[in-house]
Amino acid sequence: MKIQIYSASKKIYESDEVRYASLPGEDGTIGVLEDHEPIISTLGVGEIKISENGTDKYIAVLGGFVQIAKNEIFVLADEAQLEDDAVLREIEEAIERTQKQLDQDLPPQELIRLEKEIKYHKLRKEIGNN
């Protein structure tokens, strides 16, 4: 299968050798093997796991969309981070900044957004430590 993963600003990952992929759907994990039924779905905060050539790659995502059709997986993520690109210091600073914002008096929808952001940065840190 083929997979393409993009964030709003750049291509994150592309491969034609995918045997299996799992993606963090809003309502649970989406597992994809060859000849998967066509779907379009939203993504939540989590990690994409890509199995190819006997190895696994992990990509942290902060929401987005996935389209699966004709043995092709196309992901447009709000934000995404490949494990190889993870810079731990930058991630820790992002977590600290976001946690400080949580201490402010904010509307509920902003608190939810910030909590998702913290979860995403912690996932980036975890993937970077693999």
C-alpha cells in the first residue's frame, strides 16, 4: 500500500511499501490492511503506526483527516511529528508554555484545545525517546 502524510506546512512521510497502518480515529483506532474499504474519517490526537519491510515507524498527530481508497492512505494532519525529527528540548518547552496557559481564566473550548495540545506534545516526547 501507499501512504502519504502531510501537515499544514510540509510533507511528513511517504512510502509505497506499507503492509499495515494504524491511525488514531476520533472514535478509536483505524487499522488498515490491503484492500481496505474506502473511508474518509477524522483523526484524533495519537500516533500513526506504519509497518513496512519488517520495521515500524511512529508519527505523532494532533488531529486531522484520513482518506483510504484503492490501497492508498492519505493523511492531512493539523500537526504531525515523525519520531526522527523530535527535538526533546523544543517539545519540553512547548509543554511548559501550554501548561502555563492552562492556569489562565479561559473559556471551556480553549481549555479543551490546550489539553489536546499538551497530550500531543507529550506523545511527541514519548516517540522521540523510542
